[in-house]
Amino acid sequence: MGQFDNAVHDARQQAANGDLIGALGAANRALMQMPQDQNLKLFRARLLHALGRDTEALADLKPFTAGPMPAQLALFVAEVAEHAGALKLAEDALGQALPTAKKPATLLAKRAVLRQSLGAFEAAQKDLRDAIKRSPTDGELYRLLGSMHRFKANDPLLKKMQQARRKIPAGSAASAHLEFAISKALDDLGDYDRSFKHLTQANATMRKLHPYSAQVRDDQLARYKQALSTLPHAPAATASKAAPIFVTGLPRSGTTLVEQILSAHPDVTGGGEMAIFGGLMRETLGDPAGDAPLDLTQETLSKLGHAYADAVAMRHPSASRVTDKSIQTASYAGAVAAALPNARIIVVRRNPHGNALSLLRQVFQPGKQLFSYNLKDILRYQRGFDDMVAFWQATLPDRVHVVEYETLVREPDATTRALLDMADLPWDDACLHPEDNTRAVQTLSAVAVRKPISTDAADKWRRYASHLGA
């Protein structure tokens, strides 16, 4: 075999063995020999995506977006583009594949989620209604549509969902999604006890389909504390000057609202859940949850900070300040503070009952937030999170700032002023009107944050207090 064939063989072999970094190096060598090989570019894009380097992956995929593409390729391009923050490109890729797709419902559903993120709610609902016509027993379609629909008495959509319920096998993922949708409808109609009954059934099914070990999470947090307890206090002279604003907290705690407020400021670009720092940290320092000691020298931490800043600059090249709403930041806040001395770390906390109810109502991406399908697991996860935040507050008293969600929605003016002070930003009236912020919102709060700040969500849990053990 020649150099090209050898490099391709090595790349595929290393990928099969789980060595994605080695596979990427081999793919790069092969592409130096044959830079126009489209199949190899697609292979490299898959490697880059698996490594969380979606902006680079998207560059390899750009040639495929010039015209119609098969459905599976369109779904992959859309996933990469979405992770890279290029939502319009993701939407267009799905649209190109729809005319020839044998099963368009999947493409329509994915496009609906993207359109919801972009604030195009009517177009998103149309896609979902079209998808339901083609796949009337797909429970997930009803759940997605129901999240954007306000149910009324004798609502035809609820009747359609109840008809579908009789045709969907109990215990299936489709049935769980439909139970979530019916629960949402009954909540809109004020039938809270029946709503929670359907919610309980939905989560019980999801728990059976997606097992979760709370002990594994507890052990991981303990390892993080131990591994990161010896971080150097003084930054390297060569440390990055970047000043990102990390917004973290439990899922469904109000982090999206806080990011929406901050990114309404003219000096701030909303980065969303970029999920960049964690991967770079493991590549550069080592895995805090692993057994091997970490490389915590000032030089290595400086390298990590610059790598993060470069990755963010690739995604947002013209941004002055960028928010990063990656949920796991609270686990390794010390590494963030050491690698990026000018970073701000803002933790959002919410009433545990309100947070728990909101978690129980959601379906997260496959493999994500598996603790959320059981109330006891949620409460245990909350305790672990609070303990981790307290650890970092004691270790880094001047770097970790806490915002209470309930205080924010009840006293938005004073709390927003304090929030901007935490982020080292001057006052701007736009931050009091996050509903006017037109940026894409790629979270489960995409609908809620398009509305003015209110206390509605803060008090909803009280209707279910007896079911939540409050």
C-alpha cells in the first residue's frame, strides 16, 4: 500500500479501537496526500464531531451542503451545524433532503426543533403537524408539538393524542413521550392530579429504558474534588486574557434565562452550551474522574486557557465577551478559574421543588441527564450539586457567584444589576427585556425565554407540592 492507503488504514483501525485522537492524526496525513477526497473528509468530520470540535467538522462538511443530500447525511450535517451554532445551515440541510426522503417525519421533527430554537414557532408547529400526518403513532412528535401548544377544553390535539395512546405499545419510548404530552395538556387544563399521574408513568417508563446509578455520579464528584484540590492559586504570566462568562447550574434551574439576560447586552454574545472546556481539559490536563494524576502546572493550565479561547474565537470570531452555558462547569470550576484568570463563573440556583418538577417534565437528549426520570435521584443529584458549589465557593470565594432564580424573577431590576456587576459589565436597559433578544436558543427553554421575565414558572410547583414531598 502507498502512503495514502496506509494512512487511511491506520485512521480506520485507530477509530475502531477508540483512539479518536490517533485516528484524526492519521486522517490528516491521508488528506495531505489526497486533499479533495470527499469520503475521507466525511470520515474526518465524524471524528472531529466525536471530539466536540464541530466548527472544524463543519468546514469538512461544507462541500456536501451545495445541493440535495441523502437523509442520513443531512441529519449528520444538521447535528454538527447545530452544535457549531450554525442553526440556519442545519435547517437548510434538512430542507434539501426532504423532497427525496423516504421517511420525512424524522427530518421534519428535527427541523421543527431547530426552528423552535430560532424562534420560528409557527413554522416549527407546521413541521410537526406534517410529521404527525406521516407518523401518527410517534409519541415524540406529540410531545414536541405539545410543548409549543396551549391546550384548551375539548382540544382536538388532545383527542388525537388519546387516540394514538390506544395504538402505542405500553412501556415503549413512544408511549413515554405521549404520556409527557398528555401530562402537559392536563396541566394546561388545570387537572393537576391527573397530569402528575401521567407524568409519573412517563418517567417510570423512561427510567426502565434508561437505567441510572446515583452512586457513580457521587463517586465522580468526589474524584473531581480530590483531583482539582491542588490547583495553583496564581496564574501563569502567559495565561489567556480572554474573559468568558460561564453560566452554570442544574438543568432547568434558570441558566437559559440568565444567559439570555447577559447576551442582551451589546458587549456580549450568547455562546449557549458550547461544551468546549470539558473536552479540552481532559485532553490537556487529564481526566479528573480518572485514576491518573493530572498535569496542573501553570504552563499546562495556560495552554488549556489559550486552547479554549481559540476554540471560542473560531465559533464567534467577532465577539467581545461570550457566555458559555455548559451545565457541567460547576464540576470543574476550579480548572476554569485557573486556566482563565479573567473568566466569570455564575451559578444559578432554583427552589429544589420547582427545579425537580421542571426536570420531571422534560426529555433530554439520549444519554443526557438520566437522573431526571426519578424524584429521589433528582433530590440526590441536587444535594451533590449544592455540595460541589459550596466546595468551590470555599476554595474560590471571589470567583464563583450565585444567582437565585426566584430572586431574579421577583426582583429583576436589582438582580440584573448585580448580575452585570458579577460579569464586569456596564448597565444596559436591554438586559431587562431578554424576550427581545433575537439570538438562537438551543435549550429546552427556547419557548419560555421568548416571554418577558415573570414569576409564573417560579410558583408552578406549588400546584404539585403534595406529589413532590413538599
